[in-house]
Amino acid sequence: MKIVLTGPESVGKSTLAKQLARYYNGVFVPEYARNYIETLNHSYDFSDVEKIAREQIREYDCLHKQPGFCFFDTYLIITKVWFLHKYHRLPDWFESELEKRPVDHYLLCKDDLSWEEDSVRENKDIRGELFNKYEKELKNYGFSYSVITGEGNDRFENAIKAINLKLKDFTI
């Protein structure tokens, strides 16, 4: 089962993805964009975001037949929203590549956690707007998703409940 954590910056996606991977004895796929941008010696541009998207696709493809759970700390929905928000366009190949790689369920993390500053985050004042854009994309595609709220252990428990509900669909 492929589960993607998505949502604006500083909503606990990385922490939650790691916790869930441990809980379900699954694979944790870290956020590639963060690692990539932290190593750049220039401001990122369209071609950098394109490289990030291609790496997300490569990671997905490497885990395509992985049994059990795979928890992706972000994926192409975030990248799509970022392309459109920042550059107002997508690479020509993007939509077809997204459609080829199904995800079983998305956990859309609500922007109800306190902002934590770091060297890569840049969208403190528009987290609500970005949350709405992610949700709109998930709805537009008809993707299965749950909104995850709460702090600390409550957020983790809410995510487990959402996944377990989705698992019932798999066993029917």
C-alpha cells in the first residue's frame, strides 16, 4: 500500500511518515526536495523543481513492487502545486507521469501545527492557501485522501485511524 503524506510546510509530514513506517513496519521514503534544495549553491528554479519531480518518480518506480506499506514524505501533488504556484506552468510530461503512478491513499496534513522555522521553508503566511490547493488537486483527480489534524500523539492516532479505515476497503 502506497501512502503519501502531503500538505503545506511545517505540518509534521516527515515526523508522521517516519512514525507510520515504524508502526506498520513499512518503508519510509524521505522528502527528496528538502535534501536537494539544501545542497544547492543557488536559488532553485524551474529546472530544479523538474529534477525533484523526476527523482520522486524514480523513487516511486523503485518501490513499485515493494510488498507492504510505503510511506512517501511528499510526492508529485506537492510538486505540481509548487510548479503552478511559483511558475504558473508544468513540464509537458508531468501529468502523464503522475497518472501512471497510482497512490493508494493520501494523508493531507492540516496546517494546525505551529510554524517551525528552518533554512528551506518559505511559506509561513500562505500555509492555509497551499493546503486548499493540495486538497483541490486531490479532489480534481478523485484521489483517496484523509485530512489529518491534531498535535503530537493525537495526529499520529488520527493518521492510524485513517489508514485502518482505508485498509477495510482493501479487504472487502
